Amino acid sequence: MRAARYLVLLALLAVSGTASAVEGDFYWGLAYMHGNYDFDNGATYHPEGAVAKLGYDLIGQRIAFEVHLASSRDDRKNIGGIDTRLSLTYLTAAFLRYNIVARDNFRLYAMGGYGRAKVHYEVTGVGTKNDTSSGVAYGVGMELYGNEHGAINIDYLRYVKDADISGAKFQINSVNIGYVRHF
């Protein structure tokens, strides 16, 4: 239900004007993040959080540099009668973004770069562990513009491919739905 409210708000922000060319080289964005942390032992966690992004169009509307900062609340699981919690303390990522399609009211893009994340993992009765992992980050996404400044965006990103908590390997993937504003 909370996600539906965010989508309605984002839709209203994006369409508050007439569609025309995107203006401004700098942009910022805020997004709802639905994390998907797949461990190699089969466990999956889905912490929800927020992503802030800042970007700059380097070459027209084709190539951009973009940075992300994210955090999440914890996701709780009961594994074999043992309560566990996992949360993203912080995530930072830097990307080069290539706009495959760059039209006045629509952009389809691919991103590649480097991500770093600190994950908090807690097992009731055993203890907690905080580990930092980093590595190649990549993904795809699209932006739908309602006017020359604002757009709704959705992207799928793999922020860290081979994260590790005490030898347990996992991937940090995320679907982000948000709002982008050029200025």
C-alpha cells in the first residue's frame, strides 16, 4: 500500500506540465528501493529503503555520470527456527550511464560502474556481523518525462555482484522506482 502512494505522488510530479525537451545538465533523484539479496545457500532477503542519486550529462543527452547513495530498513527471516535480520547500512555507487534511447519524453539507459555496500546481519542468540563488500555494478532503466524537468524512473541494478558476510556469498540487487529532476 505504501508503494502505491509513492507511485501516485511520483506520477503527479512527473506530469505537472507539458512534455518537451529535457533541460539542464545536472539532475537529482529520489527513489523507493526494493532490495533483493540472494545468498548462495538459497536464503533471500528483501529489505526496503531509499536511494538518492545525483548526475551530470557529460555528452549531450547520451552519456552521463551518476552517483547513488542508499540505505534500508531491515528484513527479518526465520530460518530453521532461528530469527535473523539483514539491513543495508549504506550503499554508494558510481556509474557511467549510456542513454540508448534519448527522446524528449523518454529515455532508456544502461549503466556500469562500481558499488560499495555495508550490510548488517543479525542472528538471534548468536550475534551480529557488519561486513563491507564492493565490486562491479551495472543495470538498466528508463525515465518517462512529464515536462522538461521531471520524470518518473524505474531501474534494475546489481549494486554488488559478489558480496560476502563471513564467507556467505550473496548479490545486492535492487528495483528502484522514483522521481528525477533536471536543473
